[in-house]
Amino acid sequence: MRFDDMRSAVRTEPFHPFRVHLSNGQSYDVFHPEFVGLTRNSVYVGVPAPSDEVPDRMIQCDLLHIVAIEPIVDGARRRD
């Protein structure tokens, strides 16, 4: 994924939740732009605890391993 494409997804106003798909098959949901940190080569996605909405840890995802981002249209959280 290109840096500019990820930055656009995070900065879209109004913000639209999206799912980040990685080359290893994992995916992470982004429900708020403040739960994402973006650097030139990586995106850090805040992952909430199962019982909370607030992230309790950050996952580093290399932009080279992001194969797709998809809109989350129903707002439902997916638990893998």
C-alpha cells in the first residue's frame, strides 16, 4: 500500500471506518482516526481489549504488507 493512499483513508472527512488486510491473512479494524499512527513505512493500528472501545495496544503493520483496505459499512466489529 502506498503511504498517500493510507493517509487519505485516515484523513477522510467525515471519517469512514475501514479494515486493513495484511499479506499474512490477518486484518485489523480502524474505527477512529485517532487510533492510527502513520509513518513513511508503517501504520500503527490501535487494538482494543475485547471488553473496551479504547485501544490497549498498538500493532505495527508494514505498508508493504497491506494488501487492501475495505470500508466497514455496518459498523460491526469483527473478532478473529
